[in-house]
Amino acid sequence: MIGRLVDGRYQVRSRIARGGMATVYLATDLRLERRVAIKIMHGHLADDNTFKTRFVQEARSAARLAHPNVVNVFDQGQDADMAYLVMEYLPGITLRDLLKDYRRLTPEQTVDILDAVLSGLAAAHKAGIVHRDLKPENVLLADDGRIKLGDFGLARAASANTATGQALLGTIAYLSPSSSRAASPTPAATSTRWASWRTRC
Ligand SMILES: Nc1ncnc2c1ncn2[C@@H]1O[C@H](COP(=O)(O)OP(=O)(O)O)[C@@H](O)[C@H]1O
Ligand SMILES: [Mg+2]
């Protein structure tokens, strides 16, 4: 993939991270002459319509949000059978990396990070979007101090019906009680949970 030109516009430079569903690369947007992060869905998932729909949904959910604590999505598309999503590039680490390095954060760090995450979540909830995969790997800590919530890959509209028997999505260790009981995800349930974290700091 390195060196490849996606959709005649995004030149892939290097790999940033590989996840279960997609790989994130650093790329250059040749049209606007700027660095971007491009998330490219794994080839073996390209034939799977559920994954494809989810990928497009991720772009649409995130694109509806313009907030300093949410990763900006610029573009989304398909090149041959390759689905991709273009977002602002945030050089830095994730909250998971920080926790691994320090094991325990200072109260100041904790409050700063939670404040940013809660602001991003509040903006999403205002727009009727429930993230559903909130975890340290999806909190990006940029070298310049910006803190942003990313990976809206499992996000869904709060108003969307949750059919009974529908697959449980998310990361087991971070699922909210309402999700694990297969109830509809609601912004209120999720934000209350985080708000209680906040008061405990
Ligand atoms: N905009 C970005 N800028 C820099 N790195 C990013 C960006 N988006 C994601 N990453 C990196 O890629 C990893 C995977 O991205 P993510 O969107 O969470 O994909 P996945 O669906 O595979 O979990 C993140 O944990 C982070 O390390
Ligand atoms: Mg992720």
C-alpha cells in the first residue's frame, strides 16, 4: 500500500497503525497539499456489505461533528474495491500508549483528558450519535496537546432501533451495562457513566 495513489488524490506514505477492520496510514493529499491520515478497510472485508456499510457510517457520523475534541473527517470514498476514509492527521500517541508508559496518570492529566473526551462525547450526543467504542485506543493525544476522540466505526444514531438479536458490538472490556443487556444505547446512559468517572477524579 505504501507509495500507492488512492483515488488519484491521496499518496500513501507510511503505516501508522493496523486494526481489526482497517489500517491507518499517513498520506499526502496532493490536491490540497497537506498531510492527512487515511483509514483503508482491509481487503478481505471489501466483499462484506456489513463492514462496508459500517465504514461509510463511520465517515458520516464523524463528518456531522465539528468539534475540537473530535477527529475531523475530510473525505470518504471507494477506489476499485478499496473503501477509505480521510481525516486530519494527528501526530502523537493514544491514551493507551500513555497509560502503558505511566501506568498511573496525575490528577491534572486525568482531568484534562476526561474533560476533552467528555466534551467530544457531549458534542456527539448533541448530534444524536452514540460512539459505542469508547476506550483508550480511540483517544488520540497529539504532540501539540490536542486531545481528540476518534474511531466512530461503531457509532450509531441514538434514535436507531436496536433489533433484538442484533450482534453485540464494541470492546467487551469497555461495554456499557446498557449495551451488554442488549438495550438501545442512549447518550444519557453513556454520559452518566462517564460523568461519574469525572466526579471520582
Ligand atoms: N487521525 C489520525 N491521526 C493519527 N493517527 C491516527 C488517526 N486515526 C487513527 N490513528 C491511529 O490508528 C489507530 C487505529 O485507528 P482507529 O480509527 O481506531 O481504527 P480501528 O477501527 O482499526 O480501531 C489509532 O489507535 C491511532 O493509533
Ligand atoms: Mg480504534
